[in-house]
Amino acid sequence: ISGFAMSLLSCCIFLLSDSFIMVITARLLAGMTAAMWVMATVLYSQYFTKDQSSKAMGILQFLTVLPQFISMAVSGYLV
């Protein structure tokens, strides 16, 4: 939960600040969020048996990339 809070705080800092120090702080928080994904990946894979670990990673990758694809498609359409 703290990783998601760090992500939200990082995005808000990027949105509201143009100070160099604040941008570096936002990037630091974004890095902490990235570290959270490592833990989430390991914990998620524990819900599957060892022979289904590739299936778990495939599902997780799909659920990660799908929102990125949708947001890029919508952004492209709006532009």
C-alpha cells in the first residue's frame, strides 16, 4: 500500500512542481514504487504452483501492459 502511496505522491509532485529538487524527489519516490513491484511480483507468483509460474508472470505482464496500451491509444486519439 505504501508503494501505491509513493506513486501517487510522486505523480502529484511532478504535476505541481517545476523545481529541480522536487523533480529529483519525485523520481526518488518513483524508484521506491518500482521496488514495490518486485515484491508484488514475488508475492503474486507464490499463489501459483511452480509448474504454473510462467502463467503467473504472463498474467502479471498482461495486466501491467494493458493499461499502458489503452492510455497510449486514448492519448493518440485525443492528440
